[in-house]
Amino acid sequence: MSDSVPRPILVLIASTLVLGACSSSHTRSHLSRSELADDSWKEQAQWRGRDSINLAEFDRLVPADRVADRDFKRWVKQAGAGEPAILWRGRRPEDLFVSDTGTAIPVTRVGGEGASTIYDVLDRDSAIIAGKTEPLAANFTAPLAYLSDQGDVKLPVIDAMIHNEKYFDEAGLYRFEPVDPERIPVLLIHGLKSSPTIWKIMVNQLRADPLVRKNYQFWSFSYPTGLPVLFSAMRLREEIVRMQKAYNPEGAHQRMNQMVIIGHSMGGLLTELQVKDSGYSFWPEDGPKISSLDLPPEQERQLTQAVFFAAIPQIRRAVFIATPHRGSDIAQSGIGRLIDRVIQLPSDITGVLVSVATLDPILGAADEKGRRQLPNSIDNLKPDSPFLKSLRALPFPSDLPIHSIIAIGEKPADPITSANDGLVSYGSAHLDEAISEATVASGHRAPNHPDAIREVARILALHLEKSRSR
């Protein structure tokens, strides 16, 4: 490549080629705004669904056939009585864990211009109409497509990876439908140079399963992915604790205590850090107390919570998809080093790491010449990184079921132990502790593969069965 190519363009090309394009093309829906502005549907409508949902709190009732988005090659629908529609609520200042896209659920409207009944099709498949039990029509994809029309919840993946400080405050858990404390939360954690968009195909197709759509609710974590993994995991941990305090403060909602967490790629490492106890694995036991380092209060808090933590008790099952538990060779390749050099960490985290880089081998990385430097997510993914070695040495809780879904490439190698999805090898993704392991003939974007989606559906069915027996 010519030396005349500007450096930012080189970085953009390199990161896209090596790490994979994780944002999908986006086609806006075409909607009749004049029809959406009319909320007369609320006046005579009757609600048939969950008590936790109030029609008055929604802003729009949108016919599902007015939504179109080519991102979804497979639309999940069912035939029956009534008109499939979407209930949409725009984000309010008081709303927690909601992006600017708002929240939406699929519903079915039965009735004419006057009185009508709106059915919650995430809760029921049929209704008594004119004295006869009828299956309800439904469109489960339309709410996801409609939310895409409102804007993107995702961060700009390349810029967010490189310029972490610009997006650090936007990191958080997001929900796309009203909270239902009687449904088990599934937490979806994306990987490096990716976003929650990676999960939309999986969530769409999982909703085709009545068992899943009636018993689970989906949440996703969005974060700038150049941060050191310990600090991204700290932010995720804070968000999960905040979610539990908001919707399950006394721990009385048993479904909220049965969470499933699913991590893809580097997101699997964040997942690991939610279900393990740290001990002194990330801070030298014979080192100085953090309180003695004379850090500003916020930096002291961040460092303490990043390196000392306990497993979140409400997480009862973990699924790892194409996760580099033992690192990825791509992180120490020439292009990996190029990306490494341009990642910019937030000032608070930079201040923490400058202060402790010489004290803690986990938090201080060495460059190719052995010089100490500030680590980022690329450093954490190197197979010889002290961070990964310490993480692997930590045991999983004995009572936590874990599952592996491993991408082995579209043309798998023989033997399978030498397979690679282009970024992560089978050997790096394999876990002896997993109670199940499924291999998928896919590249690294395995969450989009039908076999991976079927395996997640199987795991969720198993989890539901086991949680009922507890």
C-alpha cells in the first residue's frame, strides 16, 4: 500500500479487514407519520396482556405492515386473526436503561374503527373472538425493525474503539421493551469493534420460539471496546447491579435472580469477569493498598472496583461464543500493533494506569522492546498477556453451568482442534469446564449463524427447565 495513504485511513482499512465489519447496513423504514400522530386508538382500546404493561404509557400504535427493514432476511410472523402492530414508547427522562430509540413490543389489534382489543402476543398466542378460540396473527420482527428506524443504539464501532473517552459515558445496559420482572433477563455482551447490532438477528429468530418469547427478556451492553477489559467489565458489573436495584431491590422476583449472560468474542471475557471472584488475581497481594496510592477519589474507586470484585449471584448460566479465552494471535500481528498504537484511553483510566503500571504486571503492559506502557483491549487479547493468564487461573463457580459455542470457520480444519474462525482458534475458545460445547461452521460472526441460534435456544430451554426445578 502506498505510503501516501493518510494514517487515519490506514487504521480504518486495517481494523475493518482484520477485526471484521460488525455493523450491518441499515435501511430506514417507510412510515406514514400522519397516521402515527393519531392516538385515538387509546381511547376505546382494551388491553389483554401482562399487568405490568399500561397502554396509556405508549405513544404510538403502528401497523406492522408499514415497517420494512432489509437487515432482516427472515421475518418472524404467525398467521391468525387480527392486525399485527407495534406499541412504541419514546424515551422519557425518567426511563432507565433506554436509548433514544425508545422501547417497542409486538401486539395484535382486533376490532374496527370503534372499540378494539389489543393483545400482548409476547404473552399469548390465541384469543377468544366471537365465542371461538382463534390463533392471533403476529409479527415479532416488526418492533426490532421499527426501533432501527428511530436511530442506532450502537456506538460508531471504529471511532469508539480508538477514541474511548468520547463514548465512555454512553457505556451501559440497554433494554428494548418494557421491563417484566416475571421474565428471565438474557444479557448480551458484544466483542471488540462491535456493537449490540451483532445480536439483532439472534434475538429476532429466538422470538420464533414461544418458550423463549414468553419467558425471557433481552438486554444488551454497549461500550467503547478499546478500554482495558477489566475496566469495561467493571462498567458492566455496575450496570447489572444498578438494574437489579431498580427492578429487583429485595430479590423477591425469582426470574430476575436467574439471569443468563451470553458473551461473543472479547465480550466473553467481560462475561467471565461477571461470574468469577477476583481474589488477588489482578492486584499483587503483597503490594501496597490502593488507598495508599494517593489517587483522586474517582480514580481510586475505579481501580478498586476493576481489580477486586465478586461474582454476581443473580447470574445463573453463562454462554461463550467464539471467545478467545487464551487470546488471539491477531492481537500481536503487525496490524494488531498498528491498532494498538492509536487507541486512546479516557483520562481517568489513563491516570489510574500511569499510577500503577510499575506496581502491577496485570495493569502495566510491555511493548515489543520490553518498555512499560498503558494496556488496552488489544494488549489484553495477546496470548501471553498477564491479564489472560490470571483470568484463566480463576475457577468458575462449581454451581454455575457454562456452555461454549465455537466457530471453526466455513471450511473447518481436520482435526477440529486445529480449526480457526479467522480470529480465534478452537484451542483458545475451548473450555474444559463447559457442560456443553457446540461447533459452528462459521466465521467469527457466529451469533448470526442458524446453528448458533439453535444452540442458544436449546440452552435457554434447558435453563428454564432447571430454574423451575429450583
